Amino acid sequence: MTDPTTAYLAKLERAVRELPQPVAGDIVAGIREELSGLDADAARERIAVLGDPDAIAAAARDELPPATTPAVGGDARWYTVVTVLLIGIGGFVVPVVGWVVGIGFLWNSRTWTRRDKVVGTLIVPVTAAVVFGVLAVTGRAFVAPGIANRLVPSVFGFGHSGLVLTVVLASVASAVYLLVRARRLSGVATPARDGDAGWYTALVLVLLLIGGIVVPYVGWIAGVVLLWGSRTWRTVDKIIGTVAPPFGGGLSFLLLFGRLGGYSGEDPPVGVIVVAWTLMALPFVTFVYLLVRARILRR
Amino acid sequence: MTLDAGANLRKGVAEFAVLALLRGEPMYGWQLSQQLIERGGFIASIGTLYPLLARLRAKDWVTTYDEASDAGPARRYYRLTDEGRAALADFRAQWSGFSASVDALLEGTTQDD
């Protein structure tokens, strides 16, 4: 393949990225079959006839009725939801493997563009590597010195270093990114018949899940306020979403309780461990619940 | 509004223009695009063609098959199906009546009396 052809096809691929898949692929394949085999001069001539890739993409977009765009675009809704959930929290349910399966789902999907797939895949490892690198260079210990809190599972001792927290935040961030991009591609965000814009829904979910960690208590309260101000969920869902304890609040409660309860040196009773784990698992359950309920309303 | 009436008309019949072109023989994308543009501006750009072809395929009016070419990758050809042939015949029957009505209106005569 000659040089002008390669450059033109690359530009064309970028231009049609936002178009639904069968059409985008057809355009690129149709023009590729026309340009390949031509020498540089002939290709240049043909490219001049074809015109600007952006104009080609714009013409295709005008020809696509907005209503049919989502159906042609991506995968079944459950597939998109499962992919987002696996990437967001799968790695905590089944360590590492859950996330890897999610990435497999992601690359097998038609809901996201290749660029989104790359971004969605890299967010977690890259941020983890950066934080790991910073910690290694600064020579800080990975396990927090001082009083060990046996009430909090040992990984959270590790978490003092920021690495686990980073992975949690990065996983949720990549899930939110994919969620927003999936909505954009499928055109679900635009109609907004029953619910709010996609970014609003995503913001509520993120604030409820980790807002309490980023800005203790205030972040979570902001999430609750936005939840009640939304049109995406029913009142029952809002009550359930509010009653479930915030992640940040639950965690700080545990850290505090662990110290006050004197569980620094010895193992706490099984009942207390169960409560601790439940407190930490609940926000994830709530997150999944609200995500699923938000989607059901949109059908 | 100063919408180009001609452009709207051509857009309205573009699907059937494709069916008419495919009546004789299967054609590939570039061929169709050139014919549609040269023979009356039925499409504005090759970008318009592919969503249109996707619609025709969804209606089972055309099918595709790939055939190796002398140079480069295989070409994707579009072929008229029996349903497509029937749709084209139907359009043709309606078109003559429709164009006669429009002519009559434009000339200011009435058909009935």
C-alpha cells in the first residue's frame, strides 16, 4: 500500500469512529478496496475525488436516522453492563481474574471504539504502575508503620500506602469512563426520556461509592443529594441507595472502631469481622443495584 | 426556507436508484457511488452510500458477496435480491402515476374532467 493511501485511510478511520459499526466498517473497507493496488499518483487522484474524510463521515451521519443508531451500534445491554461491572469491581470479587475477564469482554464488544478499549484497559495498570513507582522511588514502606489494625483486613494495611486505594479508584474510573462512552456511542444519553444525562447518573454512582473517600462524608452527602435530585431512579431506589452506608464513612468507622475496641494487637471476634466485611461490601452492592435499576428505567 | 428541492427529490429516490443500477449486474461500492453521483447527483458523497446500502441490506433488497480483484483485497459486490427486484417493480409502477400527477398539477390541468 502506498503512502498517501495509508495516511488517508488512517484519517478516514478516525473520522468514522463515532459512526455505528456496520456502516463505519463498510465505509473504510469500501474505500480501502478502491485505493489499494493503485500507485501513489493514481491514489492521490482518487483521493482527490473521494474528498475530505470528515466530509464523508458527516455525509454518512446525515444519512443515518438517529432512531436506528443504537440498535446498529453496540452489544446487548446486559453485555455492556456485565463488562462495566467486571472492570469496575470484578477484580475485588475475584481478585485480578474478575478484572481480566472484564477486559476480555471489553475487547470482544462492539459497543466501544478501539481507542476506548485501549483507554479502558490501561487506566488501572498505568495508574498502579505510576503510584508503585513513586512509592518505590521515595522509599516509603508499603505496609503502614505504627499500630496494626486487625479489624481491617490486612490488604487495607497495604492500602495505607495508597496502592490499593489507587487500584480501587482507577477501576471505578475506568468503569465510569466506559459507561459514559458506551452511552455516547449507543445514543442513549441524548433522548433522556425518563432519566438524566449519562454523566449525571455516572456522577451520582461514583459519589455514592467513593465520594466519601475523596472528601470524607461531604462527598457521600453530595452523592445522596444528587441521587434525590435525579429522575433516573424511583423513590424506592433512592431510599435504598441512601440507607446503604457510604464507603468512606464505613471505612473510617472501622478504622476508628478498630482502635477504640483495642483490636490493635489481637484478632477480633468473628462477628466483628463479619460486620466489618459487610460494611465494606455493601456500597458495592448498592452501586450494582443502582446501576441495574437506572438501566431498567431507560428501556 | 431555501432548501434545494432537487436535492430532496434525489434523496427520496436514492434507494431505488441503487436498486435500478443493480438490476443489470452486481456492482461494488465505488462503482455505485460514481454512477449515483454522475447520473444525477442521487447521493452527495460516498459517505451517503454506505448507510443507504446498510438499509437496503436490512430490508433484504440487496445481498453482498466478496470477490477477489486483480490488485489489492477482495471487492465487496452488492447484488439485487428477488425482494429487491419486486420493490423496484413496485416503485416503478408508482412512479409513473406519481410523476403524471405532479406534471398535471404543474401544468394546471385536472385529470378528472
